[in-house]
Amino acid sequence: MIERFYLKEYLSFKEIELDLKSGLVVFTGPSGSGKSILMSSILSSFGSGTSDASLCEATVSWELETDEHGIENDDVYIFKHIKKEKSRYFINNQSLPKKAMSSLSSNYLRHLSLRDFSDFENENLLLILDGRISKQNPNIDLLKDEYKEAFLEHRRVKKELLSIEDEQKRVTELKEFAAFEIKKIEDVNPKVSEDEELLEIKKELSKKEKALEAIAKANAIFEHEHSVFSALDTLNVDNSFFNDAMNELRAVMESAEEKFNALDEVDIEEVLNRLEELSELKRRYGGIKEALEYKEQKVLELQKYENIEIAKGDLESRESLLRRKVEDLAQKISALRTDELKHFKEDLNRYLKQLYLRDADVAINSAEYGVLGKDEILLKLNNTDLQKISTGEFNRLRLAVLALKSEFMNQNGGVLMLDEIDANLSGEESMSVAKVLKELSEHFQIFVISHQPQLTSMGDQHFLVHKKGDESHVKELGFDERVDEIARIISGANITQEAREFAKELLSLQK
């Protein structure tokens, strides 16, 4: 509920502070005193309206999901709208965009003076109907959970099946392309690092002739090897170091000569052609490793294409089983709803009768399957589409739907704000609206502006909005003050004794 509201410097209001209670909160006062301004300011503090007030501030006790906005969870939240050069919005002094503020409060605050069709949306009506059924038959909740799980799985499988069917239309072309890509790489049959090895061979071939010529000249040293040994013996020098060096040198020369002679069998044209083939693969796929990975990918794709009929058959079987399950569960849910619809309609029309409205026509039609089943509730007022009924009828019909919903609510429904919902109604009609709002106030905190004594007398809390000079003030009224205000509503500025007596009678009925 909204526990406190503070307003500063807005049009005729200088500064007001209201301590608010649960239940039905009524605002009355002469025309032009500022009631609608006050209501719009309360909405503005939650980012749900516009106001040029310097400050609109509301304290609430709501269980908000504020983690994503960086606001710590608390038992009490303070919503603020501050207007200086521009509007700024805060929750517990944490700045938020207006849209985020409005989104957070929208789960708890509703302004019913707007022609909002959300209460008549199929999902909302189905949830009311299912809530009524659940009180008598809790199995519907299990059925709905099982249905929703099957429906979502069927939708997933159906989507996958449609994808395969679409893929199957192109499968011949895709198979040919995959086979072509595989063959192109297999024809080259590359090996990782093969290009590096061939480049090294190419490099060796390019210097073979020159290297062999150099080796032949260098080998002349071995012709004078015995002379060095004789000289070392004459000098009495150990010749082992020279022997080791010559053996190592001889091994190097022989190895190099063998390597270059082995290149005699290599065809340089073949090497160049092979390098060109590998270069083309590298250009197309980014590298030999990447080409081989691409080939394996295409092999897997080809296997998938070749097995697509098997996969499609499995999915078709799965889809068929799930479809039958979805249809069966939806039918069971529909049967329960159809049985309850008669009582739903009777209770709705009972509220409508209280509200001096014509009977509503309620029917269930089959629609496309959704997460709540295949049912669509159609609601008309005396066979008239809701878009064509008057605003007064629309608002009272919405009250009846909310009253029907509240019968099965286990928790507080938040705050409802209404502007003069009883305007232009007869005394009996006004009393009927008041009684329904009183019932709703057990589950909602309701703010309402009224110019009728019947609704005013029903209030759990009554505020008078009035002017002194050019300044608007708000005052919570006690019993005697309420008598005077209700008497003023009845008889005007010149309050009669009869009006006072009637006002007392109305208030005494609420004790």
C-alpha cells in the first residue's frame, strides 16, 4: 500500500503531507479545489503521470524486484519525482529513468480512469476462470503445468521439424556441394606442414649445383691429410684432435653430398605444381589445417544430409505424439472451463446487477493453441462489443471483473486509482458502485475522487480537498467533519438539517 504522500509546490498546492491507510480512501471537495491535480501528482511520483511539482514523494510497502536497478531490497521504498529544470526520478535516493520507475510500480499501481482493455484480455479472463476452478478442483493446476510443458516441447519439435523440411527442399543441392568440396580437398590430399617441407626442398634444389661444386673443391683437403699426420708425428704432437676434426668434416661433406645427390630423383616441376595446389587451398581456406577441418565438417554435413530422412521420421513421430498429448490436455482443461463458465457468468452478472448494468454475454471459443490452452473467452455487454459501450459502462464492467477476480485472491492486489467513477450516476447506481468498491478494498488500496454521498460514506479514510484563497489544502476528516462534507455534497453550500441527518444515516450504516 501507499503509506505516505508528500507534495510540494504544484499549481495551487504549496505543501501537503498525507498519512494513508489501507482500504477505500476517498477524496472530496468543491469543483476546482485540486482533487484531480492531487491524483495526478500521486501518479507522477511513480513515473505514471506528468506533473510540474517541485517534489512528489510516496512511501510504499511493496515487494519490488529492484536488483537489476542496483537498489537494495527493503521493507519500505520511497518513490520521488523532482522537477527543477528537468524531471528526475528516484527510489530510495537511487536515480532511475522514468520508464524503469513506471515499470517497477506498474505491478502494484493501476489507474482505472483510463480506457484500458487489459482486464478484458483473454489471458486475464482465463486466469480468473482457472482460479475459480482451482478452488474446487486443484487438478487443473497440474493439468495446466503438464499442458504448458508439452505445448512448449511440441512447439520446439515442430520448429525443428519445419527447419528439417525446409532443409530437405535444398538437400540435393547441399549434398552435391558438400561432396564437391570434399572431393576437391581429397584430390589434393594435403598433409599438415607439407607446404613447408616442399618449400625447403625447393630451396635446396635451387642451391644444389653450387653446393656440390663447393663440396668437390673442399674434398681436396683430404688428399693432404697424410701430410698433416706426418708433420704432427715429426713434431711429437698428439694427432687425435686432428683425426677427430677430419672425421667430423668428412661426415659433414658425405652427408651433404648424399642429400644433394638424393635430389636427383626429385622433379622440380612436380614440386612447383604441388606447391601451387597447396597455395590454392591455403588461399581458399586460410591454411592446410583449416582445409582439412573444413573437409571433416563437410563430411559430417554429408552424413547429416544422408540421414535426414531418418531424423525427419523420428521428429515426425515425436511431433505427432506431442500434438496428441497437447490436444488431449487442452481438451481436458477446456472441459473444466466450460463447466465453470456458467457459474462465472452468473457471478459476473450478479455484480453487474449490483452496478445497474445489463447482463454480460460470456462464451468460450476455440482458438489457436497457446501456453494457456486453446480457449478464448468472448465477453460482451448485452451483446454489444466492449469497444462500443459507454465509458461509464466500461468502468463499471471492469469493476465487476476485478470484483470477480478478488474473490479468489490470497494477497493484496496493490493500489487502484479512480477518478469520479460514480459521476453522472443515480443514487442507487452510486451506492452499487460504492458497495463493489468496498468489497474490492479488502484486497486493494483504492483511491477515488467522488462527488456522490454514497461512495463518500463508504470510505475507510476521507480527505477533503479545499481552497483558502488561491491555495489548496488537504485535510483528513473525522466523523463530524465527514457529516458536514457529505451534507454539503447532498445539499450544496447551504447545508440543510435534512442533509445532515441523511449524511449521519449513511455513515452509521458503515459502522
